[in-house]
Amino acid sequence: MPRRQTTEADYQRRLLRAQQLLQERLDEPLEPTTLARAAHFSLHHFHRIFRAQMGETVMEHVRRLRLERAARRLRATDVRLLDLALEAGYESHEAFTRAFISRFGVPPSEFREQPSSRVLAWSQAQSRAPGVDVQVRDCPALRVAFMRHRGSYAGVGPFWERMMDWATRHGLLGAEPVLYGVCPDDPEVTAEELLRFDACVAVGQAFVADDAVGIMDLPAGTYAVGLHRGSYARLNETYLEVIGRWFPTSGYELAPDAVVEHYLNDPARTPEEELLTEVRVRVAD
């Protein structure tokens, strides 16, 4: 019987299924067997493969995602610290505070009072510049196929080439391809090497994925939508416009969800200075 050629890319794709399940059910206790089955690994090998590929154990991964979500919510909402502690899986304010200090170096109450260094620096530089036009819009749920990049956002461009090659082979790139990027993490909260970025192509409900991609639904909801003009390398400026300038005076509250980028024209056929991208930031219910 010929030996099966298993590559690191195969392992990463299979682990993506486990990551997706953890991300979707972050507040639920998941049995190790359920995660191993999602990744098509035996339970015997699953934990060691996860740690080798991800650089952290399953429980370390879950605790980190919960603490980072708590950190984002601290600055975006007025939710009580005890409620955040319980949401993050801690039974007491004291246990949550110890874990938070271990991860971020300061207590959660102090972290909440500290201004974001990125927003502060941007605000000082842009205080007199005109703001980005922001619209509040209800967006429907959307089914997408995606590939996940992990690490510095500087590597996203070459990563998109892989996604576009795959989408081309599957006939998903028409005259106006429907492309999205999903950014679940805040670079001020998540270490650069752990940042996640999902390159997405819209697909129909009946689309059947292969082993190269994951499938997920971008959630329906109310979003603050800012229009970015120009290079993707400057998208962070529009993020900060929406999050740092518009939200504080809007009367709306930020949700801790991933930011969604909707690319309105094809970068392969559009001059860089004419690129249009919607930056969608979900509004809390």
C-alpha cells in the first residue's frame, strides 16, 4: 500500500477545523475527542500536534483567546469586571485579575483606563484632518470560503495570492469577485506572531469545500462602515478613524467581534490609489 504524503499544510488545514470550532464555541466546554474528530486526528496524537503547530496547548489557546477578548471589551464597553471574569471562565474577580496581570502586565482596571497607544498617536497626528465618512448599516449573513494566515499582517499580500489561485480553480472569480478579509485580533492585544487574518471569497450555501479551505458565515448585524480609499497598507488608518474617532462620539458601542474588510474592486485591475475597501466594525446589540 503506498504511503500517504502528509504535509505541514495538511496538518494546518486540519487544525484549522479545530480552531474554528474553538472560536465559534469559545464559551462552551469542548471535549478533546470532539476537537480531535473535527481535525481528523486520533485523540492520542491531537494534543501534541496542536501544540507543535500552534505553539500553545489547547487550554492555553482557549485561555488566551478569552483573555484577549476581555481586554478588547475592557476598552470598548463599560461591562463590569466581574462579568468579564465570568465570561472569560474565571470564578472570581481575583483569579481573573491574576491571569490578566500575567498576560498584560497590569490589572484589568488599570488597562481599561490606559488609552490605546495606537489610537492616541493617531489622534494627535490626525486631530485636524477630515474624518472618514461612516455609515451605520445592517448587513446580512454571508457564507464564505476562507484560508487563515497567522502572523504579521505584512505577510497577508502573498497569502492572498494562494487564496486567489484556489478561487480561480473553483470558478469563484467572476467579473466582480466578492472578496472579504476578517481580522479577529487587535495588534495591541495579540502578539504579532499570533495575529489571525482570514482571506475570504463569498460562496453559495450549497458550496462544498475541499481540504484547502474552511467555510464560515460572516454574521448578520449592524455595522459601522467606513470607506477606505487607496493602498491596503494604509487600512489601519481607516480602522482608527472608525474606532478611534467615530465610535466615541456616535452614541454606539463597539462589539468585540472581528473587523470585516470588504474589497469593492479588483486589485489586479485597479490602480492602487483607486482601491476602495469598506471597513466594517460591528455595533454591540
